[in-house]
Amino acid sequence: MNKLPEIVSEAWQNKQDAIVFSTVNADGTPNSIYVTCVSMYNETQVLVANNFFSKTLENIQAGSKGSILFITKEDKSFQLKGMLSYFTEGELFDDMKKWNPTRLPGHGVAVLEIQEVFAGAQKLL
């Protein structure tokens, strides 16, 4: 992937707390959830803590692509799309355990490999 546009990196730092995390099942039925335990790991990966996934985890394990929709405190929307993977151990899992609140289970971590980026309807990457 190319470098994440600076406008998106800056917007991420100013995002509202909850984001929308979407996956699809094998039949193409979408599933969207609100998540607050999320981190930009680097310019190509976003980590989402699995505290209470159900359908979301099933979809990821079935090979779903995913998207993350977030809104800044100035009400500007951004969407990140890409491939998903899931880990219950290793470097990315350990990173999630550092920032996920200890009161939450943190069963695993979903990793979105950013392939496309949008600001509203405008494609940035």
C-alpha cells in the first residue's frame, strides 16, 4: 500500500470515540458494529480489539474483507477498506493487550490491512 494520506492520519488523531467496523458473511450479508477499542498500528494496519465479537469473528474467519468508518470531531467522515486477518497471539495481539482496557476480555485482535481510503465520497487511495 502507498503511504496513508496525511489528512487521514491527522483526522484519525481527531476522531470521535466510536467507529463503525463492517464485515460481510459468506452470502454477502453485511454486519456492522460500533467499536471503541481500536488503534492505528502503522500507516497500513488498524487493530480492532475483539472484546465481544460474534458475527464479526465468524465473518473474519470466513475470509471477509472489512471497512472502518470514522468521523472527526468536526464531523468529517473517512472510510478505510481492506483485507482482514485475526490473531490470538503474537506481536499484534500483544500490542492490542497494551491499550485495550484490562476490564475487557481482549480475546483477539482483528487487523485491517488498508487498501483503499475515502474522505466522504472522494477516493484518496
